[in-house]
Amino acid sequence: MAALEPLFERFGGAMATLARSMLRDVAEAEDVVEEALVRAHDAGPGFRGERGLRTWMLRITASLCRDRLRRRRFTAGSLDGPTPIEDAGLRFDPVAGWDERLDAHAMAERLEVAMNRLPPEQREAVVMRHRLGLSHEEMCVALGVPIGTVKSRLSRALAAMREDLKDWDA
Amino acid sequence: MKDRDVTRDRTGAGDAPRWLELLAGAHAEPEPGTLARARARLAARGAEPAWVRWLARPAALAASAALLVISAWAANAWLSASATQPADDGSIVAALLGEDGSYGLRIDAGGTPGSIRPDSGGTER
């Protein structure tokens, strides 16, 4: 049980970010993180470490999020609220190198809404790639799908978001 | 968390639009109570017998499903085998029915309408 604390310290942030981005419900996301820690503890002896602990923890978290989304009959964390990022229990920090003349927070909120209109499998791909910074190979492991599927999900997600935000590209 | 700083550098967006970088600006920190709750769950489970813990694992569901399939297959095989077995001539039903369907009664094929059977209770003139 002593191994739980370093796991939580190192990966708790990424796990919580993934769970809250997917579920948009703080309490449910915390339940997922808790369950993921318990499962990691149970499966710990079988962990071989080929692909890294972080990917493995995110794989458990993503799987639990998918289970919850399948069972869910309502949409938590309304996207109609004035603060879609904060409503999901996320915090927005200034992004380095971003043009300060633009209202990054307002743009990020619109981006959040566009992302949450995506189907869950595309949304989790976008979150893993662009919010958590996983490589395609790490995503294969975390999502349990081939690299072609990872790329096509990202590509379709990006096309849908571009369409949603086409006035930005213009 | 340190983790975020490392991952943000690895976001190779390629030809992705720049606004995708804004996604990396939103993040969350887990609530400290989450670790305590996970620990409490594990501690509570430590007091349970091993077989109860095993029942809670997905392997228990798989094992139950496998047992169900094996039982269904065995029952089906057993029923099929008994259905193809020849009827037991020594059984009571077979003895009662006989092969001629007389239900144990003798049918006189050459009998005339006026004839009286021995067990009819009538008298012969």
C-alpha cells in the first residue's frame, strides 16, 4: 500500500485531468481516480513496466471513464454554463507563448465546448494527445487500440473541431 | 505537478492548428482525500477472507461464466444420450401397452357381432 502515495503524487494530476475532462463531474472523476489507484494496487505485481507507469495508470483511468460514460444516462457538467472549463473541475493556466492580446481563457472555453461535442472515443484521444501530451505510441497502450485507429480518431476529432471553430481559422 | 511540465513539451501537434495548444492550459489536481479513501478501501479489504476478495475480481465472473457453459454443455450431452437410448421393454408402460396397443386386453380379430367374449359376463346359448 506504500506504493500508492508516489503513484498519486506523480500521476494523480494527469489521472484527474483525464477523468474530469471526460466525465465533467468532479465527484465522479474523483471516484474514478480512487478506483484506478485501487486497481493499480491490485494489479501491481503483474505490472511489467514495458510502456511506463504513467501510460498504465492512464489506461486504467480511461477504461474506468469509458465504463462510466456507457452507464451514464445524462450529461453531467452542462456545456451551456458560462465557465465550461471550471464547471468540469478544471483550472486554466496561461499557455506559454500564446498571444497575450487574445483572450486565451475565452478561446479555451470555446475550445472546451467544441471538444466536448466530440464522441467519447475522439474526446479521450484529444485529451490524451493535446492536454496530457502523450505520444501516438503511448496512446496506443493507454487506449488499447492500434496506431492507425489513434491517428484516425485524432484526425476526425480535429476535423470536427475545425468545423466547429471555423471562424478562428479564417 | 511535475508530470504536466514534462508532457507539455512532448505535445508534437504537427500540422494541428495552434489553438489546440490551449487545451494544455486546462488541468486538474486530484483532491487529497482521494488517496485517503483508496487507502481506507484497501485497508478494509485486508480484513476480508481471501475468497471474498477473489469473488470481487473480474476473474470470478469469468470463472462463473465458464462453469455455466460447461454445465449447460454437460447437461445437453447427457439429455441427448438418454434420448437416443432404446426404450426399456421391461418398463411398466411397455408391459401395459404391449406391441398391439391392446392395453393388456385380448382382441379377437375374427369375432362376429353376436359373439360373446369370455369376460363379458353374458351367457352362451
